[in-house]
Amino acid sequence: MDNELKRTLGVFDAVVVGLGAMVGAGIFAALAPAADAAGPAGGALLAALAVAALIAYCNAHSSARLAARHPASGGTYVYGRERLGPFWGYLAGWGFVIGKTASCAAMALTVGAYVWPGHQRAVAVAAVVALTAAGYGGVQKSARIARVIVAAVLAVLAAVVVGCLTSGAADAGRLGGLAGGGVGGLLQAAGLLFFAFAGYARITTLGEEVRDPRRTIPRAVPLALGIALLVYAAVAVAVLSVLGAGALAASPAPLADAVRAAGLPGLTPVVRVGAALAALGSLLALVLGVSRTTLAMARDGHLPRTLAAVHPRHQVPHHAELAVGAVVAVLAATTDLRGAIGFSSFGVLAYYAIANASAWTLDSGLKGRAVAAVGLSGCVVLACALPAASAVTGAAVLAVGAALYAVRGRLRAAI
């Protein structure tokens, strides 16, 4: 068929795409607000990271099994449709496309903030145009770009960790204690940190472009998640040991402040470049994932069918990629960074709640159902623990999507 995608990605490329989305701007930006929510005890932030990782593992486990059973582009949009019914698949796709489009704008604005403060919107729009053009050239080209970005970001993070932990400013006593913002604060911190783990979904949304998906996806998802967790834990420990929870919570650029406090001011510009590259990697992977879900929804008529077109030479959903790029560019030129991140977090958790509910229906025994149940309940709890404005706005957008689905159904029935 003309609108089918070509399977070109192996395990390594799939892991790199997931890492490109996870080990991105989140680790440079999410630590400070999470520390503020968790409270003054460093151990509370590390506990929140563990909670976020647990929920992310459950989601990854469920998503990988679903992707192996249903290896088509669209991720939970496809899984919800096949396992729970058309409405739940549609709602997952709606939440993903809307929420992750806002996340694309947030990543673009992060690039701008690090590259050229004071002119971040212009830089953000330019980044969106450049990466949309890169994605238009084919998924293999995008995967090669992601390899370079991931390698550079991991090198910067390794320099931060080594520099902080080997400095005289490091103090292991700053890592202890759990008394802080209470259970609510810890859960809110976990919800904020979960935002940085969400990139493994990009692997499942590329399911139609992965070779041997039944084998590749279940291997690539936990590998990408495990590597990201190790990186996040090392960075959190290093930064906490130098700054402490209080100074970390108050820092607008915690990694840059950490290397400065460690007596390594020469690393500061390197960290800024690393943050910009990380945000670019996240933006690239996000545009890939959103455009593939848009493709799947367009195939089913939930979005204009022209968005289902696949380029005959580059084998990419070029209409969907151009449409996503245009919307993200407009948002990057007009929206607020913090609002975009909060809105996206709620949508991501709703998306994975549907993924876990879908995985519950698989004939997978006690372990599979237990993991799905923990993932589902965890997503609901973390979504409710987010700041009220994010939760209310996210719920309202899901309600709008549900209303549009109902109207569309009635119009079809009337024809």
C-alpha cells in the first residue's frame, strides 16, 4: 500500500531514538521544580525519582508487550482502539497529539533559552523548521542525527557527574533524609520527574518502521529506560551533593550552577551547549512520535485523511510532519514554557493510563496484569498530584476531545 511505512530500524537505533527523547531537556530543567516540590531533604528528591522510575517501568513493560502484539504506527492510539474500543484509542491519540505538541513547543523554547537568551522564540521557531526538515528526509536520517545528539549529551552529563562528585564541594550528607514536602510533595515531584522518562513511547509509536517488532520493541524499551534511569540517578546525586536540596530548588539552571559551585566554571558553557543539544534531541524524537500518531488517526478518519499520506521516496508521513511542525512553530512563537510543560505532563500520564488499561486485557498472566495495575493506578495518582492548573487544563482538553468524538459519531449516524 502507498501509505505504509518502511521497516528500517533495529534495536540499537530504536534505543537511540528513545534515549534521544528521554535524556533531553528534562534532566536539565526538571530537577529544580521537583526539588522544590519534594522539600528540603535530598533523600525525598531521590525517592521521588525512584517512584517516577517505577511507574515508567510499568508503563514501558505494558507498552512493549502491546507494541509487540500490535506493531503499527500510533502507539497507545492503536492499542486502546484494538484492546478497549475505538473511543479509548481515540482519546489516547488525542491526549498524545495535543499534549506532545505542547511538549514540542516546550523543547523548542528550551533550545532558544540556552542558545540565545532574550531571543528564545526566534531560535525556537528556527529549530522547529530545521528539525522538521530533518524528519522529512526519512526516519533513518533522523536516527543518525539522534545518535550524534545522544552521544554529545551523555558526554556532557558524564563531565558534570565526574566534576561534581570529585570536587571538594561534594558532601554525601546532603543526600539523606525524607522529611520535606510530605507525601503530596513527593508525588508531585515524581509527576514532574516522570516528564523526563516519557521518551520511550517514541519507540512504540515508530512500531511500523522497526524491523522484527515482536523482538525489537520489547528489548529496546527497557534498555532505553534503564540507561536513562542510571543517567538521571547519577546526575541527581552529583548535583544534590554539591548544591543541596534547597539551593537546587532555587536554581534556574541547576547543572550549570552545580559545576560552578564545584569550582569548574569552565564547564558552564559546555553545559549550556549540552542542554541545547538535549532539547534538540527531544524535539526531534517528539516530532517523529506526534507525526506517526497523527498518521494513524488520519488513517481512521479522526483527523483529515490527507495527513495519512506517505512520501513515495522518503517513506515518511510528510503531510503529518509538516502539519505538526507548523503548529509547533506557532506555539513556540506564542506560548509560555512552564505552562506547556505542565499541560503536557497531564496528557502523558492520561496516555499511559490507557496503555496500562489496554495491557490488562492481554492474556499475560499474573505478572503482566499486576504490572499493568500498578502502572494504571500510578498514572492516575501522579496526574492528580500535579499542580491544579495543569490537571484542570488537561482534563478540560480531554473533555473537549471526547465531545468532538461524540459529535463526529452523531454526524456519521445522521448521514
